[in-house]
Amino acid sequence: MSDINGKIPDHMYPFYRVYDEKGEQYCDCGWEKHAQELVELNRTCSIVADRKELTYKRIDAPKPIDPETVDVDAIVDKQLPGQQGLPAATERLHADIKKEMLKASQVEEFKI
């Protein structure tokens, strides 16, 4: 299915790769129907010792990298001072809701 360089030609996509129980490639199918039939036939084989649990997935052509994409590293110049996060959930609740929730649950509060 691949050329001399090991690249799969674009006209061969999409195809369906079938895997065995160990996750190793079992075979490739050009049609999804064939992959489904192969999985089903191996699952229901009349010889129990020959049964295999196969799976398959669709393999699409690799997406080309946009030529405008540039990899860069961030340069830290100045940082903002630390921000204060939201208060704990129970601190934001009204007292009556907090009591009701704490009674209904078996949660124990503890401090780290």
C-alpha cells in the first residue's frame, strides 16, 4: 500500500486499520464494511480457539502543516502580580443553603 519511501499515496485515504487484542495491526481494509465484516467473522468463528477480538479505526490522510505556522518560545518580560482566586464553594453560598448541603452530605471538612 505504501511507496518506496514508506508513504501512503493520498488517493488511498481514508482506509480502515484493523487491530488485534494486543493493539497490534492485523490488516488494512479499503472499505469500512470489510473491516466490520472481518471483526464480526473473527468474533463469531466456529472454531473457538481461532476467535479474535478485533477492533478497527479510520485512518485519514495526514494534515499538512500550515506554512504560516511558526514555532516560537515565550519570552518572559514582566509578570503580573498574583491574582486572588474565587473563595471556596461553601463560602459563596448563603447560610441556609450551606447548612442544607452540609447536612445532606457525608463530607468531612479538613484543612491541609
